[in-house]
Amino acid sequence: MYMKFKEKLNSRIGRNSIFSILDQVLSIGMNFLLSVLFARYLGAESLGQYTLGLAIVGILAIFSNFGITTIMNREIAKSPNKTKLYLGNALGIKLFISFPLLIIFTIFTVYIFDYSYDTAYIIVLIAIYNTFVSSITYIGSALISLHRNDILLKINIINKFISLIGAFVLLSYGYKLTELLYLFIFIYSMLFLYAILQVKIIIPNFKIIFNKRFNKTYILLSFPLVMASAAEFISLRIDTVFIGSMMDEISVGYYSASYNLLMGAILVPLALTKVYFPNFIDYYKEDKDKAFDLFTKYNIYFIGYSILVGITFYLLAEYFISFIYGDGFESSVKVLKYLSFALIVLALNRLYNYTLLAMKQNSYYFKITFIGMCLNLILNYILILEHGILGAVFATIFTEMVVMVLGIWKIRKLKNNYEIT
């Protein structure tokens, strides 16, 4: 038994799973600690402004990024020698097209929603910050597809350590959210250059490129995934935008305090899914039975993990909120209790979505995420009017359940078709 476990641990999937989990644990730790620092030093309103900015910029960035990362991940996983072509052009698109578009979209959005000057300025800063974050994410995704999770972990250890220490120092000296964002922009711009140097160690001739003809095909091929990614992200973040628009930034702060804990818990399944994706593709090409066995194992792991963590959140919600965020966040306790029921469907949907994309079911993935987005938009508007921030929780749970059922139905249908043939 021990030898079998040791053999799995030493396998490529085992090693990369450990690296990926460690990476996500760092992200969980940083997100939690940043939430604590914002709550304790700046209060619910600044936490709400920051969360609202991330939500708005995140939605806008999907449209300006053209959804190319999924295609990039899949092609690099299939043919590592195409890393320069796909990653190099992805970064070229990001810097020369996506970034200018994101700034334009952001300025237009804050003008339309008529946010206060402070909130609008913070959102624009977050748009600049997001560009460097997502550029590093592109590189990280490519490293995962190349099965070099160890390098990604090293990059993120440096990132989390410097960012967290810098944030603590600035907030301790009384600086506000805007100064903190200046620091983050500087740190991530330097880290972006460092990440490129790490890629060049693996691929010496790597560089950022912009091939107009190739990028036209690249973007057009990714278009269905743009809408699918937008639909999925909107479903996850539109609640924050609705609360900010229909209520206020303080309510966003209360909601995000609980939601950040949920997202922290979901990062563990997400880390495993990122390792699962390239390996499922490899198995699916060579032996579909092996691929579906891998899917079944991950399915069982995710269900067990979600039930355990969900029960813990429900029973200890008051303790978690008071310990992490301090006094003044009592409104977040009830939100976390209800959100604990969403953990299992959120975790399984990440697995099912990645599986559909690995099986090249891009159009179906778009359809179900679009259905989920439309349903979520309607339910958030209706339920937030009726139940406040709890209405956003109810909308999220119901929408994710519908998408989960549609996803597993399609996967099982494809699996049965394969077994018949």
C-alpha cells in the first residue's frame, strides 16, 4: 500500500498536483490575508471597492482577452514545441490589443455607472494591475501545459511574499487602497519580466511576438470561448456588480468577505483541475478508458472534499468571520452559511467544464454557460431586490446546479457513445 502511494506521488501527475496545490495554498493564504488587512485597516467599504473593481475589470477583460488561453493551453499540451508560437502571440495580443481595449472599456463603464471619483479611479488602477496579473497567468498556464508546475510555484512564491509584505507595510503606515494598487502594479510588472526569463530557460528562443495573420485565426478560433468564458465569469461575478449597483460598496464588502472564503476553498479543486486538464488530453488521445477513469477519480475526490469543507463552513461560519475579519462583519456570517451549499456545485462545474473543453466540446460549453449566465442575471436582479445580499447567494446556487446537470449529462452521453463504438 505504501509503495503504491509512493509510486503515485512520484508520478508526473502526483508531483504536479502537489506543486499546483502548494501554489493555490499560497493564493488562498494571500487572498485571505489581504481580506483581513483590508477589513481591519481600511474597513468594509474599501474591501467592497476592491472587490467591485476586480469583478467589473474581470468581466471586461474576458472580452478584451478574446478567450485565447484555453486554445493556447490545449495546443501546448498537445505539441510543446509550439509554445513560442502560441504563448508568444498570446502575450503580443495581450499587450498590443487587449490592454488598450481594457482601459477604454473600463473608462466607459465607470462613466456609465456613474461611480464616485474614488471608486472609478480604483477601478481604472485595477484594470492596469489586471493586465500584468493576466499576462503572468498566461505564462503560468503554459508552464502547467508543459508540466513545469515547479517553475510556476517558484514564480508565485516570490510574488505572494513580496506582495503581502509590501501590503502589510503600506497599510501599517496608514496608506490607502490607491497606494497599495500602485505597489501591486510595480511588483507585477517586474514579476512579468522575471516570468518571461523563466520561460526562456526552457525555450531559449522564446520572445513576445505579434503575427497578424496567425493572430487573426487565433482570435477567430477562440471566439466561442470568449463568450463561454464571459458567461462563466459573469455568472460568478455579476452578483458583486448587482450588489454594488443596487445597494452600496459596504454591502459588497460584507458579501465579498464570505465569498472570498468560498473562493479560497474552491482553489484546491481548481489547482487539481489545472493538473487534470493536460493529462486528460494526453490520455484521451491514447486511451479513452484511462481518460474517463481519471475523470471518475477526480469526481469522487471533489465530492468528498466539497462535503467536508462545506459542513465545516456551515458549522463554524461565525468563528471564521469573526476571527478573520474582526468586529463589524456580522452580516457576513449568514452569507457564508448559505454559500457553503454552493461549494460542491462550483467544484464539480470546474471539473466538468475543463473536461468538455478537453474533449473539444467548445460549442456545448458555450451553450450551457450562456444559459447559466442568463439565468443568473435574471435571478440576481429579482432575488437581490427581495432578499438583499442573500438573494445573490440563492441565485448562484441554483444557476450552478443547472449548469452542473447539463455538463455531466453531456459527458456521460459522450462516454456512452464511445463505449458503444
